[in-house]
Amino acid sequence: MNKNVELIPPYGGRLVDLRAPVEEVEELRAYAARLPSIRISARAECDLELLAVGAFSPLDRFMGRADFQRVMDEMRLQDGHLFPIPVTLPVEPNPNLRLGQEIALRGLNNDILAIMTIEEIYEWNRDEVAEKVFGTLDLRHPLVAEMHRWGDVNISGPMRVLQLPVHYDFKDLRLTPAEVRARLATYGHENVVAFQTRNPLHRVHEELTKRAVQEVDGVLLLHPVVGLTKPGDVDHFTRVRTYMALAERYYDPDRILLALLPLAMRMAGPREALWHAIIRRNYGANHIIVGRDHAGPGKDSTGKPIYGPYDAQEMVRQYSDEIGVKMIPFRMLVYLPDEGRYVELDKVPDNARTASISGTQVREDYLGNGKKLPDWFTRPEVAEILSDAYPPRHRQGFCVWFTGLSASGKSATAEILTVLLQEHGRQVTLLDGNIVRTHLSSGLGYDKHDRDANVRRMGFVASEIVRHGGVAVCAAVSPYRATRNDVRNMVGKDRYIEVFVDTPLEICEQRDAQGMYAKARRGEIKGFTGIDDPYEPPRHPEIHLDGANRTPEENARLIMDYLLERGFVRPLPAGAATERQPETQAVGA
């Protein structure tokens, strides 16, 4: 076990290794089994692993209040070291958690990962983090939405790490900072260029990385993120296979090291780009390629980019000398088909033909339609891996999420839509709010916490259905925007269709055969949505339905038109009957 490995100056003091000595681990594990314990989230598990091996050096624990506040305000730890992203351990308030207490931190599979001595328990403010770290309160930012399910207090204290989270995939590529630095030392080059990626690599990325290595006479550290990335990204199993194929066949073996980074990304744009540079410094890199809108989450709920295209490059450039990592900008390259080469956009000869394919075109025009990506754009090995992993759009999974007041017509429309989708050959699972409460959430009540838990359970099931190529049709009041956006991120925004069934409250009350509204009006039911608990209507749903003046069947067919237009379902064969008349009543979920 490597402990206290010196960092390359000028940044930091030592590469902090929090792992307990091997000879003490078994004794500590037996001791930890008797301690109170908490199970940490997938995000915290990624953070714990990188804290343990020194990837976040000089940070040596989940942040206490002083570090947390100064990082938000100034992007620095209390000792002055640059560190732009909060790394905290949020938990629900618990009177059994006390200062000075030792607790065991368990991973998702319940393994004991570490022992923490609690030195701090402090409250934190979600809006403050959103505004200062992410620069937006917009719930379409995946972390701004996700934070609403984090605990209300953070805990911090020194840790003894007993084991790292267990990974059974690509074990030879999962290298610690000390292991990466030791391997890089054998290449005999002073300069190391890190390439951060969460996407498959195409020919333009290959060309760019090779040019960067050549410019500085260095080695490429191809360092893809395999922890939590942007919702909807290509899964890391598929991506890593493409990296392996490229590294083996198209790079000089003396100029590339492929290693995996179990990072939980925050999609924090400029701050995150700087964080990536600091992390790669701990792995031995002194250059990093920073792309346009590096680590950006995309667009907000109004369709505007959350960060500027070059904000990340400017921030890394600003602090380059302090951290000892030079920023290499991702240059825009285009392909010249007549010459068979890539050139920078500003160096294209006059009247030359150019070719390029955007990320959206890759997903929709090629992978979505089962078309093979051209050889000039991507290597054939990569194209084959992506084609196997991503069937045509009409065979991909997606989720239609109905939201609206009780008795707005959600369930009736969802039932009819389910039939129409089956008519078009799709395999559909209908998840109705009342049914889910019966089978998955019978122990939950109707306060905000329990309502959110019910919706997230439904969202998790839907995301699994979608991931395996099925269609999830979900109908639930789901009154809170933050929770709905959290579900959007679970499913992936490209496969999530939010449908707002907009029916006035007075009409919903007239339709309410169960008399729930009347009971709420009389005070017999507390916290009823629309009466004494708010409903937050979607601001920018994919589909906005008139639940008062259209029948459920009319609305269901409007949704089918949308799905046909976007290729999620294929048209019926010519001459097939299309005038189906399902018999169902308009009842709300």
C-alpha cells in the first residue's frame, strides 16, 4: 500500500492515502461491525474511493463546515489550497449520530468501507450550493434536482478506509493515482496530457489527442470517468470497450496509458473543469485537454445553455500556474473528404468540402435509425460496439410520465396510450400511482417526504424498464418539480417525455367519484394536492394536454403523434386499421 507519495510540485503537499494498514484491516473490520452504521449513496461511494487513494488530495475527508463554506465562496479549502467543488457526506438528521462517535460507513452492497469519527454535524442550504457552485437554481440541472433527495445535514471527520468499493469490471484498468504515476514514470517523458471523457471517442477526438501529445512530446493519459456521469450518457461498459479498441490499434503504445476514474461528476462546468485538472495532477498529468462547455449539463428549462462554451477553458487557464497543469483547448476540427484529413476549422482551404456530424446526429440520425457511422467519423471497431449497444430508436426504451391533479384524466389517458403503443408493437409497462403505492410503497404516508419517495420509487422502476429497452407509461400526481426533474435524470432526458394533463381544479372536483376532494375540503384528509398542499405545474413539459376539453382518447392519440414523429414507434403497415375505440372512463390517478 502506497502511503504519502510525494506530489509533483507545486501543488499540494502529499498524496493522501487513507487506507488502513493491511495488517490491521481484519481487526478493524471486526470492530466496525459492532459500530452504528450508515449506508452511503452511489455518489458518496465514488467520493469515498477517490478520497481514500488520494485523487482528491490535499482533501483527506468529507468536508467540514469551514472547508465547505470557503469552497463555495472562494473555491479554496481552509488551508488555502485551490479546490472548486464541495465533497460532502449528507445524511438525514438523526439523534443517534453524535459528535465524537465512531460510525461505520457501508457501501451500496452493505460492505463496511470505512470507520469515521464524527467531528462535525452541520446543516447546509441547497439553494446556496446551487447558486454558488452550479450558478443556477434551474431544476433541469441534474445536480440541482438531485440535491433535493440528499440529507439535510453533512457529517465530517477523519476516516480509516478498510476497503475500496469492489469493482469486477476492467480490473486491470482501475489504477490508483500512485499506480498511474508509477507507470507514467516508465514512459520516459516529462509531459503527460490528460484527456477527460465521458463519451465514446471518435476520429476527431483521436486526432486531437494525438496532436496534443505530439505538441508537448508527451504521453496521453486517457482517463475516462466510469462513476456517475450525465444522465443519459452511454454506459461505461460500452465506452470502455471502445477506448480499449482504440488504444490497442490506433495509438503508439509508448504514448498512451488508459486508466479508469471512478468519479461522480457534478456537471458543474467551469468549476468542474478546474477540479478535473487538480484530480489529474494527482494522477501525474501536467497538461489537460479542456473542451467546449466542458462538464456542462446542457440547456436549462428555457432551452438556454447553462454555461458559456468557453467558460471552462478560461477558468482552467486562469489557475494553470497555481496548480501546475497547462490547459490545452479542444480545437474545432472538421474533415476534408477530398483530402482525407482533419483540419482546424479556421484553417479550412477556400472552397474546400467539409464533413462533420454532431452528437445529436450521432444519436438520432445514425444510432437512432440503425445506420452505421461512416469510417471517416469513427473507427469501424467503435462503430460496431456502439451499434450493438444502441438499437434503432423504435427499439429503444422510453418513459412517458403523466403529471396533473387527481382526477385530471392521467390514468385514463395512460391506459389508452398503453393500448396504442401495444398496437404499434411496443412492450409496455403501465405504472399507475395508486397501483405503485399498493405494491411498492404501502408503508408510505402522504407528507412531502413520503410522496417524493413514492415518485422516486416509480421513477427508479421506470428507469430500469427503459434501460432494458421497454416502455414505461407512468401516471402519478407527482406534484413537485424537483422530484419530477430527478426522475427525468434517472431515466435520461432523451428518453423521458413529460406529459402535463392540465385540468382545472373545479373540473377535477366534479369528476372525483371517490369524493377525495370533498373530504379534503371538510378537513377529513390533510395535505391533499390542490387543496391544502401545492401542485407545481411543469414549466416546460414535452407535451401539454388540455384535460378539460379533450377526451382521454384524443389526448392519447396526440401523444402517439409525438412519438411517431420522433421515431419511438413505427407507423402501422399501410392499410392497417387505425380507428380504435378503447372503452374506458376518465378517472384520475
